[in-house]
Amino acid sequence: MDNKGLVMKGIGKQFSGVTVLKDIDFEIRPGEIHGLLGENGAGKSTLMKIINGVLSPSGGEIYLDGEQVKFDSPHMAAAHGIRMVYQELDLFPHLSVAENICQGALPGRYHMVDWKQMKKRAEELLAMIRIRVDVTEKLDRLSIAQQQIVAIARALNSTCKIILLDEPTSALPRHDVDNLFEIVRELKKQGISVVFISHKLDEMLELTDRITILNNGRKVATVQTSEINEEQLAEMVVGKTIKNKYPKVVFDQGRTLLKLDHICLEHHLEDISFELKAGEILGIVGLLGAGKTEIAKSIFGVYGNGKELTGSIHIGEKDVRYASPVEAVKAGIGYVSEDRGSEGLQVHQPIGFNISLSALRHIKRGFILDLKKEAQQNNRLIDKLRIKCESPRQMVRNLSGGNQQKVVIAKWFASRAKIVVFDEPTRGIDVGAKVEVYNLMNELVQAGIGVLLLSSEVPEVYGMADRILVLKDGRITAELETRETTEADLQRRVM
């Protein structure tokens, strides 16, 4: 055994008798960028939590620099130089950058914080990764990318040998991803190991030295990044050949379902006009912050009758611009939010509760809920969408990201929506689950439902949309027929 780095041998983990990890061997070498890939539910998070001391393994051994170790808490793992930056950043938005970076290790004497020394230490840590940020600024005034950097700097505020990065690019535009990659490479130069978790295969191939693939709680392989391509990697992740990542089907289009006329939203949208037809997938593509979410929320009635929103939104002949979300649902609009955890689901409630929530008027007799009809509906949709769960009574928080997204879509099948708005529908889900979401879009369109696909992923929009609008700084800058353009041309227009 090499005496340097972290070595895990035969790691297993069970919850209530259910095996989630089985006989995993995993090695992190000093100064390497090691990618960790797998479908939702493959065991990536469980493995990282064992490394970080959040969970204890049910079996196996862990060695650090040749000595066997056991981490009973994140504090103990940190004492051994292991730090984790979570996808949901555990920072303090109303404290300064310096206070966040030094949190847990505030410099001081005589039980008093040395504010000058704290500012200096924060600046030194940011300089270490070649980043300049005003450390006196409140954290909530920074971009998500800058907050990510603050979280990394905080991880360095002690002896640090290994940093675990959980989906660090999921909410970042491309230029911020490039900056983050430069920081990760800088950490590597300083001999710090980085474990990089992502569902984006192109990022794995661009950044990492080696990649470990998990599938259903087992290790599939560890490969040299330079010796594998994206297609091979995708097949290893899902355990089968993916013939078509974008299974687009073209259907006959019908009447206009949705029409936006000169929609303006103060500081966000300017003169947005377009139509969506039955049986069509209309794609709106733009960088994060371009205004896609504001369009989605305008349609779904989130802004209500506030004065900041002007213009008209028609479903059929009816102007619904001032509808609330409740009225939007009644009008036949479904909304798959980019933030499914806080806006799309009640994660602490069962699957069945979530599916039924938008369809109560279809499963009640008078004022009484028809429990038999509800159960039939929920079981039918769980089977139809292939939601992996124990039963409709399982809590949504215990599902993988891909299965949570299916529950959101199931809500709108149950509500009998005529229009479904998808906002970044495949963010944070794996390649196999993405294909399943795209197939569900096809099913909606085949049923005559209009689909509005808003995404920052150019290949996704190009692969699935019939017609594409390019959005920049709250304005539509181009309208394209997919068959009459190329992916490269679309990418150029978006940048």
C-alpha cells in the first residue's frame, strides 16, 4: 500500500438492513483531481459522508498516509485535513466574507476577536487561490460563484490535505466554471487533493486526472481520464449503451396555447413576445441570469398583479397575466422549477401527497377526498414515470434527485396541465435520468400539451426543442428553427 493519500478498502454501508454501499475500494492520491461519477442513488453522497465523518461505515477500513483512521464526526475529519464543500453552501449570508472564511477558527486573544487579524487571514487564503474579493463585504451581496470561492477558502483555513467538492458547478455559468477550474488546478499545484463530484461528463473529462464510477452502491471502475471518452463514460455510469442522449420526437402542432405580448419585468425582462403551440417544445436558451426564470414565474403567476410586470399573457382567449399560482394551475399551467427542493416539492411529505397536491379537484367527491381514486392515480403515475421508491408513502427527501424531478412532473400529469414550463429541468441529475425526463417531455407533447423548455444547456435545447429563442440580458435576441441552425451557431449566439 502507498503510504500517501487516502485509501478506503472494502467499505460498506447499510441503513435499516438496506445495502447502499458494498465492498467499495477508493483511493485519493496526493495532489490529484479525482472525479466521482454515478447516477442519483449510486452511493456517491454516502461515500463522501463517510470520508467526511458524517456517517460511519458498516464495514471496511480507511487509511490516511499509511495509518488506519476512523472519523466519528466532520470535526475529526477536518482535524486530519479533510474538508467538504457542499452543493448547498453552509455559509452565513449576513456575515462578512472574512467572518465566513474564519468561521470556527476566529483569530483573537483574551476571548476577543482580532478583527484586523481575521481580515488579514481571509485575504491571505483568497490570495492562496489567486482570487481577490473584498473580505469586508456581506456574503449575500456576492454572486453564487464568489460564495463558492469563499466556501473553498474556508476549507483551507486549517491544515487541508483533501477537499471534497459536491456538484460545485451546478448553479454556475460557463465563465464562472472556468474560474473555478483554475482554482481547483491551483489547489492541485499546492499538493492538495480534490474529489470532484458532478453529473456533467464534459467537466469530468476536462478537469480530472482519474474518475471512479459507482453504480447501485458498487464500484464499477476507476479509470485514467486520458484513456476514456464521453460515450464510454456515459455507458459505465448507467450500465448500458445510451443510443440517443436527446430522444427528440417531432409531432404535428396544433392551436396556439400560450401567447406573451410585450412582457416587461422591471430590471429583468424587456419586451418579451412569443407563442407556444400544442404539440410543440419551445426552447428558450440563455446564460444563468439572462431572465429565463423570470419568464417562467411570470407565466405561473408568481408576480401576481404587481405594477413591475406589464404586457399581456394569454391562454387561449383569456388574459391571465394577473393570475396567482393557484389560478395558473386551475388554468392548466404546470411549472417544473429549477429549485425543486424549495419551490417544486414538499420534501418532508410523502410522494403521494406531493403528486396529489395540484390535482385535488380531480380526486374528490364534493368536499371529501376520494382516497381510493387518489391511490389509483398515484400508483399509476409512479409506474408510468418509473419513480424508484418503496411506496407512495415514502418521504420525497429520501429520493434521488432524478426521482424527485419525476415526482414534480407527476404532479402536472395528475393536474391535467395543458402547458408545462420546465426551468433547468435536468440540473443536478445524472445522464440516465436526463433521458427519462426528455422522454416524459415527448409524452406530454404527444398528448397535445405545450412544453416550454428554459435552459442554460445549449446541447439540451438544441437536442429537444422544435423552435428556439435566444435570451440575453432579459431580451430575446434571436428566434431559430432548430432544423435550420447548428449547435455551434446556437452556442455562439448565446455567449
